[in-house]
Amino acid sequence: MNPRTTQQAFDAYETVRHRLPDVRRLAPERRALRVRCLDDIAEHFDVFLPDAFVVLNIVVRAIGGVPERVAGLQSAGTKVLVVTNVVG
């Protein structure tokens, strides 16, 4: 792993920014929203890709409310596919 300072990480992002989608060009009428939980925006997405660690759980314990939120998304027809970068 290559530890970086916040500034180094931001600088690395800026070097590849030109390869990323320009959200302002793709959806100029869209504005940032403040949402209370995923239920507020779920209807706009077909799938959610949460990271397993620190988003869904910490060590071996689920974060409070996560199992219910995932079940709610799934019962509404939204796919929830858990991703991780953990090896093994």
C-alpha cells in the first residue's frame, strides 16, 4: 500500500480528472441534493454498490440500521451488490 497525505491523494486525482465524466456537461440541470438516507434517492438507481468495510460493517459487526436499509432497498426492487478490496 502506498500511504498518501490528503494533498497527495487530491493531486493524484487531479492528474486523471480529464479522463472522468464531466457531470456538469452530462447533466447540467442537476444539482447536488442533501439526502437523509438512501431511501430518498433509491428510485433513481437500479443498483447500489456499497463497500463491505466501514460502509456496511466495522470488523465483524454490522453498522446499526444497515441490514434493515439493505433489506428495504432489495424489497423495493433495487439490487445491492457488496464490493470490497479486501484480499482473501
